[in-house]
Amino acid sequence: MSSNTLVLIACLAVAAVLLLGLANMMRGGSANLSQKLMRLRVLLQFVAIVIIMGVVWWRSA
């Protein structure tokens, strides 16, 4: 799997969870579910940043 694909998957995962969390909040869904989705989003953002920094480091080496 190429590094571009990994970065794309990580970014799409963050966007998907963000949109799910926002949709849940806008329709007045469970606050607990919104909180869990936003925590998952933060975790996925961390993973995405680690992947992006790893790709940058790998390409500069």
C-alpha cells in the first residue's frame, strides 16, 4: 500500500467520524454518542498526524 493511500484513508476516516458526530448533534441525538464520536475523531486525528509525519520523514530520508 502506498504512502499516499495511507494518508488518504486516515484523512477520510477523520472526516467520516466528524460528519457522523456533527449529524448526530444536529438531529438532537444522544449526547453520549456525540461525545464518543468526538473522542474517536481526536484519536483518529492523532493517528493521521503520525502517519503524515511518518510519510514526510520517510520521503525526506
